[in-house]
Amino acid sequence: MDDKHAPDGHDHAAHAAIEETGPSPEFLLLEQAVRELLIAKGVFTADDMRRQIDVMDSRTPAQGARIVAHAWTDPAFKRRLLADAKAAATEMDVDVKNTPELIVLENTERLHHVVVCTLCSCYPKAILGIPPAWYKSVQYRARVVKDPRGVLKEFGTELPAAVEVKVVDSTADLRYLVLPRRPPGSDKLSEAELATLVTRDCMIGVTLPAAPSATARAAASAARDRRTDAT
Amino acid sequence: MSARFHVGDAVLVRNAWPEDGPTRVHVRTPHYVRGQRGVIDRVLGTFPNPEDLAFGRPGLPAQPLYQVRFRQRDIWPRGGGAPGDSIAADLYEHWLEPATTEQGHG
């Protein structure tokens, strides 16, 4: 087969090999041995483990997006979220019992946060679910602390020099979630529509929420007119 | 343990390298902040010391934990970025000493 022009149309020769591989065989064996021992000793059952995986899989960035959209539309909620993030998440029916402490970092006109865990891959899993592979990669963890603006640029994010970029390295017992700025042109959107603008990456701080497209704004405005007409 | 430092206090991170010693250790203080001067941004509460927890010990008394902010350019003078950019790490109290405004790069 001609490598340069594979049948799927992708130019496979154009980029370096994907370096994200799974855990090494030794770690897989270690995990399996420890898991089997814990189950054999009755510390937990295989069913407990399956249920825990189900709980983890049910957590998605949509939870975070709901929280952010609510904070954008309700200033009192935003104050509560910044003061006590776990209590505010509970208010939004996100289960954060038995999960690490959480702090929400508010982006402003002058301050932009980006989150990393240089020591391992700490991440607000209770809110966002499983972290993306790039967040756990050595490349991201090593580079974002040293050249945050360069890394942000690779995500398509360029911030004025007057904005302080603050990298927050979650080295200990806290998990961090970024509260991005509400994008311009979103003032007519409902809370549910706003939530669709909030992506996982902007709650890590590597991107900004996209301004709603002109069509989305028109649709929202038309929907509002219909609601007004109906009353 | 009540917190020794308050928001706005200048601190110096100990320039210690316990991982170079003869015993196995678990350390949560990233290399890049050791010996650096920072400012307390948040007082985060107390937590059992992970340096003990990692070896099955109770980690008590719980250690005060702080979010400490550093100037990006103090840590990486040749790095890119704007003069106001910063980096923060969460550090346990026993890694911190009070700093005057002149100290740093220990």
C-alpha cells in the first residue's frame, strides 16, 4: 500500500506517530492482580466495581456546562459557586458527595485561568467526567506551565498581553474548574442555549466559549418572538 | 493546625530535594517552584499530609494547604508570555517559609 496516499484519504506520512499508548503491560498486570485480590478478600465486589464505572461514565462535561450557564444567568448563584463550589454543584443536582474539594476559578476581562496537573492528571472528574488524553499527556503537562500562551495558541486561543494568564497546577487536594466569560452576542440566549456554548476545553481553560453564530441568534430571537406572540 | 500564612503573604518555597536522599519519599511540591518566591493567593484548609499517606501512615496532624502564586517570568525568565502572567501551585505549609520582598531563587 502506498503510505503517502492511503485509501482513506488521510496523509499518514504527514504527522508523527500518535504517542498516546495505553498503560504498559506491567501496570495492566499489576492492576489486574490488585483488583482480583481486593475482590477475593471481600474489600469490594465485582458488582461494586461495575457500578462505580457506571457512575464515572455518567459524568460528562454537560454537567459543568449546566453549572456555567446557570452562573452566567444568575449572579447570586455565581457568588455561591465561587464561595462553595460543591454546595453549588449539589444545588444543580450534580452528585459531588465523596469527591475531592472543588474550586471554581472565574475568568474576567483581566484574568484567564488554565488548569493542569503537572504531577499526575488530577481533574474535576465529578463535574467533567474522564479527562481527555491530551490533558494527561506529558507534553501538555510539561509545556503549559512553561509556555502557556504557546499552548493556548495551539488550541486556537490568543489572549491580549494585558490579560494575566494564570496557570493553576492542581498539585494537591483541590480540583479546579474554570468559569469562562460569557461570550459576546449571547445576551438573548436562554440558559439551555447558553449551556451548548460551554465545552469541556473552556472549563479547563484552553479555549473560550464560541460566540453564538448569527443563525443561532436569529433562531433564539424568533423563538422568543413566538413565545411573546403566544401570550 | 491553624494556618500560619494569610492571603497576600510573601513566601519562599524550601529549596529541598528529599527525593535525592536515601529513603523513598512522596513529594507534591513541583521542582519548578522550589527555592522560588511566591504570594499566598488562597488558604485552602487542612489536609492529611500526602507525604505520609503515600506510605500508609495517617498523615496527621493535617497540614494547612495554600494556593501560592508565582510570577511566570521568575520561574522561566526565557519563557514566552506577558510580564503579568503567573503560575500557581497548591503547597503544604511545611514547604513554605516567610519571605521578604527581596528573596527568591534560593
